[in-house]
Amino acid sequence: MNQPTHHQIATYLTDYILSELVKYVIEDTGCTIEQAMERVYNSSLMTALQDEEGELYVQSPAYIYELMNQKYS
């Protein structure tokens, strides 16, 4: 069995984090899934999260959500 590449791992973790962030926004604001997705995907946090070299994707979704609400709002 082949080992996953760094890119595959980063993509998997980033996708997981994004889905969790959307859930958190819905829980906190009561908005629709579309509105939550727009908030998450339009956040300046997206650039940092997608930067594989920065490895923000190895942090917990809760931590990243706090960053999104504080630093990247």
C-alpha cells in the first residue's frame, strides 16, 4: 500500500477543517450553510490555511476558528 503524499494529507486535513469551521459558524450565528460557507471561504484565513508550507492545517479546527474570529475577521 502506498503512503499518502504530503499534499494529499494537507488536502484531507484542510477539507476537514473547512467543514468544521462551517459547522461552528452555523452553530454560533444560526445562519444558513451557504452563508456560513461564504464567511469561511471569504475569510483571509483561507490563504493561510491553504498554504501547505505554513502547516496551519495541523492545528485543531477549534483553534483555527478562534483565529478566524479574532485575527482574520
